[in-house]
Amino acid sequence: MNWQGCMNLKSLYLRPMTTDNLIRELERLPLTEKLFVIERTLKSIRTEKEKSLKHAVDSLYDDYKSDKELTVFTHLDIEPFYETR
């Protein structure tokens, strides 16, 4: 990479990356690199979602174990469900 390429790369990192900037840069990538970015992004989203759900479960677990009001209707789970129209 030449000196001008380094300056362009450096200026890219110095400016805030907006959604428009990101899309513009992605459009310049070859297809294989676009697919790589998509795969990594999806993996990141899944990981973040799993962490968020795990945190929610962990924070509510003790409440559900000790507070019977939160689970009072679970005995109905074994009852048949009939939809009325």
C-alpha cells in the first residue's frame, strides 16, 4: 500500500462510521468479502442476543423460584387449550 493509500485508510478510521459510510464501504468490497462481513455480523448479532437472553434469565431466575405469584398459572399448562371463535 502506498503513502496515499495509508492516508485514505487513516482518514477512514478518524471519521465517525455512520451507517451510510458503512454501506458505501461495503458496496466497494468484492462479493466474497461482503459475504464474510455478513456472516460475522450475523454471528455477532446472535451472540449479543444470546448474552442478553442469558442475562434476563439469570436476573429473573431467583424471582421465579421464590415468588409463587409469578408461577401461579403454570399448573394450567397441562390443561387442554381450546380456541373459541
